[in-house]
Amino acid sequence: MILETFPVGPLQCNCTLMGDEEAGEAIVIDPGDEIGRIHQRLIELGLKLKQILVTHAHIDHVGGALKLKKLTGAPILLNENDLPLLKMMEMQAGWLGIATPEVAPPDDNLADGLQVGLDRYPAEVLHTPGHTPGSICLHLAPLKLLIAGDTLFAGSIGRTDLPGGNSGQIIESIQTRLLALPDETKVLPGHGPATSIGREKSSNPFLRMFNL
């Protein structure tokens, strides 16, 4: 299995490429920017892109998805609760002072409980609203891996002061969906370094504040 995570764009969103060498297929999660670099890596690895998975519709995570789809033909999957945010791309670009990327409605809904990803390394969608209404995490149980988007970070949690954010929801999502996972589960956040569920349970100040 190939698993590569690298920061892209001005906000250094963690983009993850996961590949199955035997099947010759890959998925890309959160291609927010630097699509030429992502596409080139797929070519170098000799992998066909099967799906483009977007954890939420903030510009730094979804901004390059349509461009990658046009290059590869792979479908884009996004939770439908974030469609209003997708329609606010010009406003989001204005917050950062950057050009507005071209976006389009997703090809399918990343609904809670859906199995997505590679056949040999499937991921279960966990709907974790709070950072945005449609925020999701991807749990790859056999790999003891969680791709957390902007719901949970090393030592922090996702901000809730942007449109659609809800502080009560994000705490509930973390408590009921993420902290229920095994402590040894590795967490790849949407920004910053990797961590684990056990580490965040014991040391994340935002979770301790709420006695989680």
C-alpha cells in the first residue's frame, strides 16, 4: 500500500494519496491546491485515480478537486450538507485574497456509513459536523487509521467561527464518533502533524476543557 500525505496551498492543507500497487488504483483526499504536483505523483506511481474524496467544502480542501477530476476523470465525493459552502467559493476566496477556483457539485454524497476508497483498503465515512455541517472523517479500521479533516488536530480541534460552524456539534462529533475509536488509531488531520486518538484523549486541552 502507498500512503503519502503532503501539505498543499497557502493554508498548507494536508492532501493524502493512497494507492494499491497491485490493483493499480488510488484515491486522493482533500486536493485543495497544487494539482499539477498531485497529478504528476499519480503518473510517477503508475496509478489510476478511482475517487476524489473531500472532507469538507472549505476552499483549502476542495479548491483543486474539479481540476483534478478534469485531468483524471475520477468522481468527486463530498457530503451534501456542505453544498451551501461550495456555492460560497467566491466569498471564501475573498477571505484569503486569492483567485476563485472553479468548482462543481459532487458526483456522489459522502453519507455517513458509506464505504469508499480502495477495494483492499476500504474507508468508512463518519459524519462529524461542527467545523462545517458536512464535515466527515474517513476511518480505515484494518489500518488503524483516521483521516480527520479539520475535525480533530494534534492538540486542537476545528474552528467553529466560520459559516456553518457549531461548537456544540464538533464536541459531540469528537466525543461520540472519534473518541470511541481504539486509542492506537493514527490520526491524519487536515493540517499539521499526525497524532493518535489515545494521545488526544490524554493531552488535547480542548477535549479536557469539556471533560472528554
